[in-house]
Amino acid sequence: MLTWIIVILLILWLLGYFGPNVFAGFPRSGNAVHILLVIVVILVLLNLLGII
């Protein structure tokens, strides 16, 4: 379950980061990209430490 959440957050982060450059109509996400990246990093670290 946690793995799927991490994968979905990474995909959303990649879409937010590269989306406006690839698709002209894709909205710019601003700080949401960085927030998603921080959440993914925290989840990965917690998973590696065995807390979650």
C-alpha cells in the first residue's frame, strides 16, 4: 500500500515538473511539486527505517 502511494506521488511530481514543458495546456503547479517531493522523500525514509 505504501509503495503505491509513493509511486503515485512520484508520478504526480514528475507530471508537475515536466508537464508544462511537454504539454502546453498542462497547468503550472508551482510549490506543489516541491511539497510532493518532500512527502515522497519522507515516506521513503520512514519505509527504509521500518517505521511504517
